[in-house]
Amino acid sequence: MKSINHLQYLIVLALCLIGTLPLELVIGAKVYRKPLRLAISLIPIALLFSLFDIYSIHANWWYYAKRYVSGVTLPGKLPLEELLFFLIIPICALLTYEAVHVLLEPRQKRPTRR
């Protein structure tokens, strides 16, 4: 039986997306429903961190163990999983932030008791 170690990073990222999906579908975080706003939030960060990672790989500051990545690399020897990390984890954070906002909004609109 072949080991699935090389898929671990992708599996964790998929679980992060699956775990936060109810925040969009059930609570109504509206992160995926505003794709332009999402792209404006994600692209600069993903680009900046990807460039830093590429520089760090070439400077031999760090590397990615081939055992735990799929082997798909982007220009600059950046593993696909790393770019996905820079997209998926911020999406999960935005979903969480927006869901908390949606859940707390009714409390903020209620008049305060004196």
C-alpha cells in the first residue's frame, strides 16, 4: 500500500476549507459571494509571501520535505501547497471573522437596558 504522506499538506488545507464552509453556507459570512473583494484581500498577501518563500528557498533558508508535498512546483520551486496555504488560510480567517460579525450583529442593534 502506497503512503499518503505526500498528500498531508493538501489534506490539511482541504479540511480547513471544509471545516469553514458552513460559515458561508449556514451563517452567511458572504466571503465567497463577494469574489472581487476576496481577490483584493488575498492577492497582495499571497504574492508577497510567495515571493518571500521563493527567495528563502533559493537562499537555502528553508526547504519543503518532498515526503509531505505532492511534488507539483510552481516557478521558483515553490510547492503548490504553499501557494494554496497563502490563499486558503486567509480565506478561513475571513470566513471566521465575517461569521462572528454576522452572529454579533443582532446584539449590537439591540437597545441597551438601563
